[in-house]
Amino acid sequence: VRLFGRIGTGRQARRSVRALTVAASRFAAGDLSVRVSEQAADEELARLETAFNHMADVLEERIEKAAEETRGREAFFAQVSHELRTPLTSIVGYGDLLLADARGLERIDPAERLEALETTDRNSRRLLRLVNDLLFAARVGADMLRLQHSDYDASVIARQAVDAAEPAAASAGISLYVEVPRAAPARGDAGRMTQALDNLLSNAIKFTHDRGRAGVRVRRDEDTVTFEVWDTGTGIPEEAVPHLFERFYRGPGALEAPGQGVGLGLPIARAIVEAHGGTISVETAEGEGSTFSMTIPVGVTSPEATQAT
Ligand SMILES: Nc1ncnc2c1ncn2[C@@H]1O[C@H](COP(=O)(O)OP(=O)(O)O)[C@@H](O)[C@H]1O
Ligand SMILES: [Mg+2]
């Protein structure tokens, strides 16, 4: 029985070693899912099998994470290049036309000239906005976000943000609504809060279909002010929600959505809100719409600002 057992063990040991050798070379050849079955009777060999499988688990996870990051970076560079090229191509094209006109080589009528200049203006601003967002994101990454605090009225900046978004909403066939208290005094960086509101509103418009609705609500509680930006748009699939605030993340609907973006709007809004000591969150249902909420502490407002209530 003993002899028999030893032969059996020896044969099994050889089988384990062979399986490990095969698995190691398949792994090296790129099959990251290969594992050995842990069944050696010999204690040392059994430990080796477990160690091999553990090593394979760890490596597989790391390699996949690195590949995902690379894919993300490549997609980001492709997107940024595209976002830069489209307006630049238009600027260069209209620039050539205006130059030819100015040199008397071509004749364009005043209406055409105006359109060329307006398009150039719009595209230059779009480029500037994109470059500013990229710089801002880099600064946030380096923890260099500085706020300029002052007393402001949250109702006023909400109304202004809605007014500024009106032309884009109108051309997309979306009605905008604003519900704000008569005054909502707060202390913070009004310019940055406006930027955060603009980002949320531009998403609300971009991801809402024709004849949809979107809007901003402001609520002033004891110590906080809350901005809600809502829409009756596409909503966001559950699996995308945890990634929304990651830099350069764009959801499944983003590629079809008209207009531009490189996935910086939400991370920038979050950085601004968090720099104010606040929080940002989302409630969404696919096919029904989304509501993004930013709640920030109002801070200590000066007496004049409080009197405005
Ligand atoms: N109001 C919204 N409705 C539906 N999806 C949204 C909304 N806001 C944001 N998203 C999703 O979150 C992603 C990230 O938003 P954002 O950071 O502003 O990037 P971008 O607008 O450049 O795509 C979008 O690509 C989209 O998938
Ligand atoms: Mg956006």
C-alpha cells in the first residue's frame, strides 16, 4: 500500500509540475486567465500551486488596470485632438476667406463677412474654454485650486447661468426653468460657482432631447445653499454613475450627443464644490432625466449681505 501510494504521489507530483510549467508558459504568452487546479498531495507542491495562482491573480489585475488606463489615455488624446482640430479648421478656413477679401482677391458681401467673423469668434471662445478646462483640471490635479471668496447671492448667479444657457437651450428646442428664492445670500467664489452651474446646465441641455425641459432650483437652508440642476433628458445608466466625476470620463450617450466635451465638466464642478467644503451628488433614472445637486455651506456672510434677504 505504501509503495503504491508513493508511486501514486510521484505520478501526481509530476502531473502538478507539468501543469505549472504549461500554465507559466501560457501566462507568459498572454493568456492571463490561466490557473492550475490546486490538488497536489505534497505540501510544498500544493503551496507552489496556490502561490502560482495568487501571483496570476495579482498580475492579471495589474495588467488589466494598466491596459484600461492606456485605453483611457488614448481615447482622451483622440478626443482632445478632435476638439482642438474642429474649431481650428473652421478658424483657419474663414481666416483665409477674410484675408483673400482684404487683399482684394475675393469679394464677399457684408452678411457673409459678418457670419465668418461670428463663427470665428464662437470657435475661438470654444477653444479658449477647452484650454481653460484642461489647465484647470491640471491645477486641480496638482492641488492648486484657489478660491476668491466674497458675499454673493446664489439666486442671482443661478438666474444668470440660466440666462446664459438660454440661446443653447433654444436652439436645441429645450425650455429652461428657474426657481429661486428672492435672495439667497452666501459666501464663496461666485465666479467658480457660476462655472460649476454652467457645466451642469450645459450637460442638462446636451443630454436632453428636443422638446425636453431643464432648469435650476436654489434652496437656502439654515447653514447651506443647494443648487439643483435638473433635466428631463436621457438619464444615466446605473453602471456609469460611479464614474461620472472621474476626469475624462464620458458616458455611453456622450458620443452621439451633439456638442463638445472631453469629460471635464463634472470633475471640475466637483472640485469647485469640494473646495467650498460642499458636496455634489446625482439622482438619475434612464429615460427620465437627471438631477445634479450641489450643497455648500453658506459661510459667514457679512451684515450687508444678510440684510439683503
Ligand atoms: N444631465 C446629464 N444627463 C445625462 N448624462 C449626463 C448628464 N450630465 C453628465 N452626464 C454623463 O456624464 C458624462 C461626464 O460629463 P462631463 O464631465 O460634463 O463630460 P462631457 O460633457 O464632456 O461629456 C457625460 O459624458 C455623460 O455621459
Ligand atoms: Mg459636460
